[in-house]
Amino acid sequence: MFHKKTDWRRYRDRNRIERMFNHLKQMRRSATRYDKTALSFMSFLNIAAARLWINSFVNVT
């Protein structure tokens, strides 16, 4: 039987991206897509992602 070596770095990065999208989906506005244009939707996603990114620095020792 052939066993493929696990690339743990790729696995970790994929997990982080999936968790980020899960957090973005929990924000009701992005999940329901109330924005009328692609530009306003992408702008909201950028702001939401920045908010998640900034929160990752709070209370970090």
C-alpha cells in the first residue's frame, strides 16, 4: 500500500484559511450578501478580514 507523506505546513495553512472563512460566514452581512455591487461586497469582506486580523493581536502575550 502506498502512503503519501503528509505536508503539515500545507495542512496548517489550509486549516487557517478554512477557519477564517468560517468566521467571515458567521458575520450575518457577508453570509446573506445584502450588498448590491461586487465592489461593495468585496470592500465589506476586506473590512471584516481586517477586523479578524486585528483581533488576533489583542491579548496576545
